[in-house]
Amino acid sequence: MSFKHEDPGKTAPVVTHPLKLLFAFGLALIVGAAGFVGVQSIVRRASPASVISGYFIPKPQTYFHKDRISVLVLGIDYNYDTKDQEYSAGARSDTIMAVSLNLPTDASPKPSINVLSVLRDTDVILPNGHEDKINAAYADGGPKFAEKTIAEFLGVPGFDRYITLRVNATKQLIDAIGGIDVVPDQTMNYDDTWGHLHIHFVGGKKYHMNGEQAVSYSRFRHDWCGDPCRVKRQQAVMRIMVAKLRNDKLNDLLHIRQLIAVANHNVTTDLRPEEELALANAFANLDLHDVRTAQVPFSGDKDTACCGNVLIADDAGKERLVRKMFLDPAVPPAPLDLAAVAAIPAKSIRVDVLNGSGRPGLGKRAADALRAKGFSIGTVANADAFSYTATEVRVHSAARPLAGERVRLALPHLTGVTVTNDGQARAASADVTVIVGSDYQASDQREASTTK
């Protein structure tokens, strides 16, 4: 059978074979689809592979029915028996991270992640009424018992999913992506033959670390800072891994399942495979600037009959972080009009400066720096707590919403500053309050070194 089309220039009909028609029709579909994908790539600012995968892999909201999910991540180390064989039964969770995954939406297409670390030696009352270190929860009752314990400790409703990773999971994942580049923050020389831990690095020197080396580096805690610095190294290694995954592997759809398979060799989770794939696809183009990390602060320590020396959490600091990272709405910021911000005269903004870092004189240094840039400085005093790790800018005048951004841009080299509008004028009638966090000192030093 052939289809006939009238040719206005000829009297005889032109006969077209059906296979040619099918080919032409298929080619038109391909060209049309390619054009559509190209347009969508430009509109979404995403790669064509991401656009295509978006039509074949369901969004995470299909499974979770909400735009934010919380995941408890536990790092479980191995123990060794008398024959030097690995076993994990009864092991405690050396790494505890509460993770908030803010999923991409039509209103906010950029995904983001909040990671709140909990020190393993933190004092807690377990759901069974016993006092212990918080890392004992996993050993006492497994992941569900740990979920309940840590959710109650943080004051969150619960976790949507959990992930437990044995130490080999991180090692294999780093090896699978070809290692990572790390610059140790200090010189380290430590050997623990029983624990199979050998750490020898020179501070400030760049190393291309394999999985074994990177995990050993992130586990080091035999310095003046101890466990808090160990957590910071873990977070630093995690950021480097995210960058490597994003740039080299995770943005390639063909490698997503490969990486999930590598991780799952040593992973226990209640995430279903289809949920893993949906999340991996949703976060494939994650920007490192949208990964926020923090640590539950502590106010002191004490000796206990149950478990030796334990850390006492700073409840006010903990509640503030949990509210910001897990409970407050993840509302995308409106596009910032930088020209309008720059046009605001600094002298027209009255700023109160509160020292929340716990480091004497840091509030005054910040106030002097802002005064030198033309701002009107009001009260300079201590904040309500000394557990602020990141500097905060709070706007008190609803009529001047950009005043906080004007102050933020004047702070030296700070990238993690949050600007919030509480709409409450202070007694001193300040437009803005700056709460100086411990991040200010390092950034202040960096600015001084670049201006010498």
C-alpha cells in the first residue's frame, strides 16, 4: 500500500512509500524532541541529560509527598575480635548526622542540604530512661532506637529515613571516584594497631587521598580540639566528596546506579531503591554553596557513673540550629537587586553588634570594621549565648528589608551569613543587629592578610 499526495505542479500523483513516511515522521519527532530538550536546558539552566532524566525518573515528592525530608545518617565503625576479624555487632555510632534534604520544586528548583552533626560523647537520657552517651543508642537498640533517641534529643518530630554506613562504605565510595584532594589542617602522627588506624600527614600539604587515607584523616581526634575538630574534618571530607561526585560522576546518569551499588555494599537503610534513584537524580546538580553544615554546641562536660566523661549540650544553641535547619520553612530567597542594595547609604543604617562567638573582643572588632565602612553603630554587647558558629544579620525594620543585605555585603569574606527579618524594632531603635559568630575571626584574619 502507498499513500498518494497531490502535487500542484504535475498532473500525475506522487507516490510515497510508507517506510519513507515513517522515517520522516520519526525524524520530525527526534528533531522536535531535541529542540524541546534544548529549550528546557536553557530555561532550567540544566544539562540535557538532566532534562531527559527528569522525564523518566520520578521526583522524590512522588514517594515522600512533601518537599523536605529528614534523614538520620550514622557512621558505624568495625570492632575486631581476638583473631583480628572485623565485626560490627554491638558497635556504637561514631558519626551522627541529622540531615534535612530540601527537594527541588517549581518555585525553588535548586535543592539544598542541611547537615547537623551531634558529637558522639554527648550526654543523653535514652528512651528507656537510662543515661548514656548518645552513640550508645545504636548499640543498645539498632537504627530505630537511635532514630527515636536522636529525634527526642534534637526536638524534631522524627526522621523519614535512616542510613547507617560502615566505615568501608566511605572508603569504597572515595576509591570509586578516584580519590579526593585534601589539605590537612595540621600535622598528624598517630598509630592504633588494634584499631587498624595509622595517620601520618603534614599540615598544609596537599594530598591525593584514597579511601583508607581520607577516612583515617577524618577520624583523627588526638589533638587539643578532640571530637569537635574530628566532626569538622568529617564535614570537610563530605564537602570534597560532594564536589567530586557532582563534577565527575553524579551528574552523569549512567553512573548513578553504579555509585549507589558501591555504597550499598556497606550500607543499611530503609530507603527503597526507587527512592534512592529519585534522590540521586534530584540532587545531581547540587551546588556546594547550598550545603550547610553545623554542629550541636556544648556548654561543658561532666563525669558520670554510667559512662565516664560526657559532653553537655548547649540547649539554647541546639534549639536555634534545629529551628533554622529543620523546622523553619525552606523558602527560596527573592532575587537580590544588588544595585538597590549598594545605593543605600551606610550611614543611614544603625547597627547593634552582639558578640555570640565567646571570644573576647570579637564583637568590638566587628563593630569597628562596620563603623570604618560608614555604618552608624549603636549597642556593642554580648549576645544571648556564646554558641553562634555562623554570623547572623537580623533586620528589625520591615520598611527597610534591604538594610540587612547592605550590612551583609560589608562583612569581610563571610559566605555563610544568614539575613533574617524579625520585624521587631529593638529598644535602641536599631535597623539591624549583627550577631558575631566564631566564623568572623578566621574571615577577619584572611581579610587582614590580603591587605598587607
